[in-house]
Amino acid sequence: MGLSKVELLLLQREQAWNKEEWIVPLAVALEGLTAKVAAWEPEGGGNSIWQTLLHINYYNEDLLYRLRDEPLGPRVTNKATFGSTGQPDDEAGWQAVVARTHELAEGLRETIAALTDEDLEKPFASTTMGQELSIWLLHDAYHSGQIVLIRRQLGAWRQ
């Protein structure tokens, strides 16, 4: 018995979010991360982990609202989605960003689980809902890898 398209997307989401097998999923990449590490900005340019998570949250919220057919917030450029990095001593602010990431992840899981395979064939933006969800999963996995790389550079990853 094979998986339905929705079940396959949920399996991929689990792998990209919290089940570590082939890649480090986002929830695992964020475990134990402090504001100090999250706010560090690479020399020579690049985004902090904090900025990367703001970017992920922006697009995850956007996707969730579009899937639920809810009003979207103000549109901004991709560059603006990264915002400004938080302060190394703002642990409460950092934890609020992480909490929002978890809320969005659960909302997306619930919303995707309620879809049918037929829903995945419906037009969605410039493609279909299923194609959009598949591309989105790659986006989160890509940025999770960036977070792990920064943590390794700082010695704030598994030994």
C-alpha cells in the first residue's frame, strides 16, 4: 500500500521539521540555541541565525495564511524578510521568535493533513498547491542547513 500525495508531503515535512534522518531538521537545528549565538553575524556579510529564522517565519506564515485563505500581512521584499538581527542579550525576544516557528510548524502540519490529494492539484500562486508545498519544504531544509553551519562555525553544535 503506497502513500497518498498528502501523506508523502507530511512525511517530507516531518523530515524537514523534527525527524532527523538524512538531514538535520529545523526544530533540531534550533534546539538549545541561545540569543547570543542566534544574533551572531558572520564577518564579511551574511545573515544571523535570528535573521534566517525571521525569514523562515515570514514565508511559513505567508504560506499558512494562503492555504487557509486568510488575509495576508503587508508584502515586503525578500531582503526585508530577514529583518534586523536581535540582540545577544534578548533571550526573551529570541525565544518568542522560536515559539512562533513552532506555532507555524504545527499550523502548517494541521492544514496540510486536512488536504486531499485532489486539493494538491488545484491552482495555487503560479503553480499547483502540491508543487508549492514541495518547493516550500526544500526552502526550510535549505535554511536549516545554514543554521547548522553557523552553529558549527561558532562551536555551538554537537561535539
